[in-house]
Amino acid sequence: MPRRGALQPPAEVRRMFDRIAPRYDVMNRLMTFGRDVTWRRAAARAALTHQPAVVLDVATGTGDLAFELAAQGAARVVALDFSRTMLRHAARKRSASGLDRVTLLCGDAMRLPFRDASIDACTIGFGLRNFPDYEAAIHELARVVRPGGVLVILETTPFQGPLAPLLRFYFDCFVPWLGGLVSGDRAAYSYLPRSTAAFPTASELTALLRAAGFASVQARKLMAGTVALHIAVRAEGGQPARDAVRAVPGLTEAARR
């Protein structure tokens, strides 16, 4: 069975996010009617349940989930993304908020620059469906989460049920039109519904997480089943990682750029 991943190569996906970065937050609020803020709060609460020493936010984008984690009291947050343009916007938001517990790093989520079992909690909000290989990405996330640690995934999910035709019309027609109007990039917001349709269902993602070594997986559907929140816990045991961050050569903090 072929591996499933993003509809476009990583370089094209990165260029797309570079283009839409200036209006990314505005579009998120508009197309979700502001509900994305509530979803990120729920994801942050789930990640912070056991007071992790270090939280890794993968595919952080402009940092919304990372800053929510810090605002809810996370001791340290490492926010990683492959788009320097997105990270520059995140750096400006960090300066404005004063949440200096958030470290911004530019790096590859498919090859995370952290030791095995070194992260207490990991989050990823609306990023996994943009990865070139979902199964490999989940195994890489599992590699860095310590035993007893938690992985929280917030992601769109293929539309199912009686509302599916209406939801498809909204995301296939209205969202690209709105994206073109607000960001000037209709193509980027046409990619959103296509990538959502190609992404695993909530039950399929649950199976992938269990296959990667997560002993406990909970899935909660949001907004008429258009979004799913997965909370996955590694097998119990081990100690919290107090010195988790190990940057590889060439990895730089985006705020300095």
C-alpha cells in the first residue's frame, strides 16, 4: 500500500506558506468564524495536563499554538517550522506579547533536531497534512516524545455524514474565493480542501498513532466533524526531560533574522 502524504512537494508547500504568511492569521479567523482560537486552547490544555517541562510545537507557522501554550503556563516551548517567513511573523508576535519562553527554530519536521525520548509534550496544529509522508512523520514525532509523554494533533479531517455536501461547497468554493480576496492567493486556499480530502480520517489517524507506539489515543471531532483533536500518550515510564533541546548544526533561531 503506497504511503500517503501532502499533495505537493515540500519545497512547493514551503513557498505557498511563505506567500500567505502576512494574512495567514486573518484567514484562519475568518474561515473558521474564530473557532480556531478555541480549538488551540483545547489542544494546549491537553498538552499541559501533566505540567511538561518542555513542549515542542511542530509546524508552528505564525506561532498561535506555541503562544497559547506559553500563555497557559508552559515552562518552555520550542516552536519549529520550515518557513522562515512564517517564523518572522511569529517573532514579531513574540516581541509584542512578551512571551519569551517560546524559542523559535527553523527546521525539518521529518528530521527533528532532538534526541530520542527527549520531549515531554508535542503539539501540531493544522500542519500534519502538509507533510510528505504522514506515517513517517508520526514515527518521527513518536521518536522524540518520552515514555509517558503526550502528542496532541489538531487537524482538518475528510468530510463525512449528512453535512458533507454543504461543507464541501463551503471549503471548495467559498474558502478559495475568500482566500483570494484576503491574501491574494486563491490557489493556496484551493489546496486546503484538496489536502483535507486526501488526509486520513480520524479513525485512520488513530490507527497510525497506535502503530507508531502510542498506547492510548483519544480522538474528538469538532465543528461538525471538519476538525479532529487527537491526544496520544506514549507508554508509561521514564522521567521528564529537563534538557531536551539539542539543535543540529545550521539550525538557527528565526527571531535573529
